[in-house]
Amino acid sequence: MAGPEWESLEQCLENNLQPADLREVKRILYGKETRKLDLPSRAFELASEGDFELQGHAFEAAEEQLRRPRTVRVGLVQNRTPLPVDAPVAKQVSALHRRIEAIVEVAAMCGVNIICFQEAWTMPFAFCTREKLPWTEFAESAEDGPTTRFCQKLAKKHDLVVVSPILERDGEHGDVLWNTAVVISNSGAVLGKTRKNHIPRVGDFNESTYYMEGNLGHPVFQTQFGRIAVNICYGRHHPLNWLMYSINGAEIIFNPSATIGVLSESMWPIEARNAAIANHCFTCAINRVGEEYFPNEFTSGDGKKAHQNFGYFYGSSYVAAPDGSRTPGLSRNRDGLLVAELNLNLCRQMNDMWNFKMTGRYEMYARELAEAVKRNYSPDIVKE
């Protein structure tokens, strides 16, 4: 598997295909071409100075007679951990706060209304180790922890909604841990939180050593800029998870993740795009970047030799639209900010065209699933 030396699929295609072939390949891989956003030159300068990639793309919708365009700009942030994982916890968090603050400044300059960070963005993705200390010390209160207060200041300063995925310490309910995303309004108020519904038990993803499946269902958050939901990481592999956020009215579903190339890179370009098509909404897939080496070797009972790193986080964050189009991905090996301008009218337009919700037969599936979860269920298999 390619590591950091391989920048991106897009770069590979552009370097090796003739223009006519490139257009056709992109048409098939990405759908209708997005328009490049005219972002401020100063934003590109700051991105260059800060050593992170900046891209901007826009999705179009048909003009309507009775509805004005419902335009919103989202920002997706992918990054590596700036300090070694054995640096003091407080210093690691502080360094990540500074890094994100610099990227958010550029996002605000680009007119971003809603910004989302990667899964567990304030820490290394240390759940592979199964060690408790120091990793559980990164956990914070979702309501008033230092990261939430930091994000509240950013939201209020820049008039944008912040989606902040963290390791949560639930002090009101036994001090247990959760994988949580905090949603902060552009007013600076905490709008609410949502938790990771599906926890992986594959390879080095030893997350159930730390927290269990979320218990908050599929909340959708009404913001000034549209209705949003957060499907954290492994939940993207579960079509019904995306469906329930859509059923509850989400127009934009963010998917903050931390996933590695050996396991999932071939699936990455497909899943969020397919969810956008199937659920008549926009989806935003975000992945962290780089490798994280831990002080102690670990194993995961899968026959592999003891090792100190989880694998290569391949970035490649992108946005997909309900018409099947998508942006190019960010780099596999650099921090980055992807700015996407969405016309939310496209959600209803695609709903009217494809009618997936009208033809969904939800009552039939609900009835059959209700039977399937019973202990005495017998599959409906017809035999001779």
C-alpha cells in the first residue's frame, strides 16, 4: 500500500492521462464537474505559510421560481498530530488548538458557515493500544470542557457553526467515556451533541476497550445555515445509520473519521458518495493524515507481530452531493482545508427526480426488521 509518497488519486490521474481521457475518467469517478471557488488570494498565502492545502469547490442546483438558492459553505479540516504522542497531554492539546485556530482563520476568510474537524481531533488515535493512561486523560466534558470553550470562542468570533468530535468524559453519568461530536452554534452556544453509534471490532480498532456504542440515537441539528447531522467514522459502513439521519431531516451529514489505508482506502471514495445519492443529502467525509507511533508495542489478537503504529491515515477528505457528484479529495499526505459551497435546494430536486424516499417501502422493512430481531426469528427461505 502507498504511504505518504503518493499524494492523491487526483494527482496521479492528472499526471498520467491526456485531457480528453481525464475528463471522461473524472465524469465517471466524480459525476458532474464542480465549479472551482474563487477564494481570496490571501487565504492561499496563509495556507502556504501554514503548510496546509486549500481547495474550494461549488455544487450547482437548478434555478427555481419560488425558492431562492439556499447556499451554505462548509469547511472540512484534516490534519496530523503536530507533536509526538509521548509529549505531555496538555501540550498536545494546546498544539492542536493552535493548529486548528490557524486553519479556522483561513476558513472564515473563505466564507465558511459550518466547519467540521476530524474524529477525536484533540488527541492521537491511541485506542489501538488498549492502554488507559495517558490516553483517557484527553477526555473532556462535551458541555464545558476546554475544547468546547475553545470552539465556542471560534464560533462566536467567526459567526460559524463548529462540529467538534472529541473523546467525551460524561461526568454526570459515572465518568464514562464516549466518542462524541459537539455541535456549537454560530452564536457560541452549545447546540447539542451526538455519539458514535457503531464501534469497530476489526484489526487494531480496539475502541470498545474505551467506550461503547452511542445512546443518543440520530439527532439532527437545526442551524442558521441548514439541518446537519454527524455520522462518526465507522457508522459510514452502516447504510441504516445514514438513513436515519436523513429520515430525521438532515441536509448535510458530516462523517469525521480516523481510518487507515490497508483497511479501508478502496471503500473510502464510495461510501459517503453512495450515502449522498441514497439519502438525497450532502455528505462530508473527513479523515486524518499521517502515522502515529506509540511508545509501547501492541497486538490485537489478529496474528500480526507486535507493532507501535496503527497504520497510515490517508486523508483524502471530500464532499459528495445528492446528484452523485463530488469534489476532488484533499491530499493523502498533507494537512488541509476543503471549502465547499452547497446549494441545499439540490436535496429536494434530487428527491423529486429519484423518489427514493417515496419508493422506500419503510413500513415493509420496519415490519420485517421488527421480526428479524426477535430471538425466535426464522429467516424466510423458500425451499423445494
